Amino acid sequence: MNDEFAARRVVTEVIGHLERRRIDIAHDERAVRLEVERSLEPLRAAYCETGLPVPYFAALERELRATLPRRWQAAARPFTGLEARGFSWRGGDVVARIVYVFLGLVVGGLCLRAPFIPIWEKWFPFALAVGGWWLPEAQAAWHRRHYARGLGAIVRDFGARQPALEGAVKLADLMGPVSTPPSSSGEPPR
């Protein structure tokens, strides 16, 4: 199949379209399905212009409509909620960061004093305090990466369906309409 219309590429484009509207549509199943249809319209038009077999793109559209909205929404809903809250306690504002710094100092101090934890470096509590200041960024990065991996899994799963989608195309679809040559006598063929 043409790489331009491979399942991975088409799904990536549809997900990209959904991501541009994620905040508005993540919690509305009907809106997600509508946006999937909107994103397929230009792809369908471009596919028809190429003259490639129609059954392939029809099978791809059926597969997309059946599974993509549900899978994308299952990943997008929790991520959108976390993003709205700022990914961490209090959205990682200055007060939250100061609390994280003090917690780092306290936990680091307890680790130095506890006889069963083999840490004797005096700088350890300060390292935890500095890490506490950057904890909100680390949490946001972790959540974004987790979400990106989830979307990547959706794309990989559709890419794995490529052979089945290509199997929807029959030899007759590739050959095009069969016409009979005109007869030399001017009579229609029998």
C-alpha cells in the first residue's frame, strides 16, 4: 500500500487532529466521533484522487470508527484531568515547591539518622530538597511521557492491522474494470 495512506500514518494524522481539540472534546464521546469523521474527510478525498483501491480505505475507515474513538478517549480523559490540575499538588505553585523542599530536608535528615539506612553523606538532605523544588516538573514530564506512550501504542496497534486491511483489496479491485475490445465488423460482441 502507498505509504501516504498506511494505517500508521492515517491514524497518526487523525490522532493529531483529535489532540488539537483534546481539551474541548475529551469528555464528550459524540464530539470525539464527529472529530474523527471530520479528520477522515480530507484523507478520503486525497485517497480517491490517487485512484487506489476503494476497499482498502473503506476497511481502514471501519477499523478507525470502531476502535479509535474509544481508545483515544480512554487515554485522553485522565490526562486532560491531570493537565487541568497542573499534574501535581496545587499545580506546583511556589507554596507547593517550598513544602516539597522542606519535605526533602526532613526525609533526608531521617535517612541520615536511621541506623538501618546506610546513607552517611551530609549533603543527602540538601540533594532531596533541591530535587523537591523540581518535583512538579518531573511529575508533569512523567505524565506527558506516559500519555505519549499510550498514543504510540494505539498507532502501533493500527500499524499491526495493516496486512489485514490490505487483505480487503481483491485482485479484481487492482485490475480495474475489464473492457472487451471492439470487433472489426462493427457488430457488438456476443
